[in-house]
Amino acid sequence: MAAPSGRSHSRWRPPDPPLPPRRRPEAHSLPLAPPPSLPANQPQAGGGRRGRAVARAAAGEEPGSERGAMAELHVIGQIMGASGFPQTSLFCKWGVHTGGAWKLLSGVREGQTQVDSPQIGDTAYWSHPIDLHFATKGLQGWPKLHLQVWSQDGFGRCQLAGYGFCHVPTGPGSHRLECVTWRPLGGWRERLAGAFVGGGPQLLHSDAVYSGADRYRLHTAAAGTVVLHLTVLPRHFARYGVEC
């Protein structure tokens, strides 16, 4: 009988079958972790218009405003009327003058009222509306209104009654302004011609009303007063260090 050898005879074993894939749990069963919160003074980053709006709201800015937005000024009111003029059947031509840094966004720079003939007293009532919207990045050349009061006779001839100007108030709110007017006198020839054919001396350049250039050469006489009611609404002036 042969002796058993030192070699062990093991029985062949097939490999283990592969494990079936693990089934992932349903999406609704997964616990969702909340997104990390940012500090209160740091807005969430986002692109597009919505992201910029969120950032501006977190910074305390008004909706629809941009960091580079210009300061705005709304002037709303009316030219109420005039009194103290010896003439009757008065109307007023008005205009607004600003510096080069000011831009008119809406409204008109000049206008004219209707002709009013007072029945009782010497007060002419116009109630002419004014609605102006400016944008600016500087305070130089603050808006000012220049006025020309004219009278009309029975033949339809127009005669100058007075010039005047007033600055738009710098403070917000409603304001009542009384603009005192004046008229140029001229020489004796102009006064004599005005007595017979009407009319009178007028300025060649209307900018002399609100500018101080060469006004020392004018000889004037006092005229009546024009009353205005204006409401001033400044916006975004705090960005330029101006308290309103």
C-alpha cells in the first residue's frame, strides 16, 4: 500500500455569485440639509437681475435704485397769480434755468399762462401748473424760475409789465413764493413813445433777468408781485453728502 503523499487534495469550489445592486432609497425619504446661512451683512451671491436686486435689498437700498444713480429733484406746483400791477388783462411767460450738470427728465422748460382780466380787485389768477423732474450729480446751477408778466389791451397789443426770477427752494416740502418784479425805464424818448403808441423798453437778452452781468446799467422801476406754490421732492441726495 502506497504511502500518502504530503500534497493535500482539496475539493474545487465555484466562486461566489456577485451581490445584487443596493437599492437606493426614494428621493423623498432622504433628509435634506438646510443650505448654509450667510451673515446678515453679506447678501447671497446671485447672477442676473434678481441677484442684484437681492444684494441691493440686503444693503438697505430702495428697489429699482442703482449705485451709480443720479440725484433727482421733483418740482411740482403752480403759478397762482399776480397782484400790484397797474395794468389789467395780465398773462405770464415763465422758464426754468439750470446749470450744465442738470438734466431735465420730464416736463417742459418754459410755458405761458392764459390772459386773466380781474373783475374785482387787481389780482389776476392763473393757477398754471408746473411739473419738472431733474437729475443731477452736482449742486451747482440749482434750478431757478424766471418770469415775464405782460398785459394786453383792447386792441390785442401786448406790453411788458415786469421781469422777475426766484430760486427753487432747496428744502423738501411745500413752499409759497412771492416773486417781486421790475421793469426797465428807458430814456425820455421811450417813455414818450410808450405814452402815445404803447409798448415800452424791453431787454434784448432775457438771461439778464437771472444773471448779474451788466445789471448795474439798467434803470428800473418796481412792479407787481407774482405768487407761486411749489412742492419740492429731493431723492438720492444723501449719496452725495447732502442732507435734505
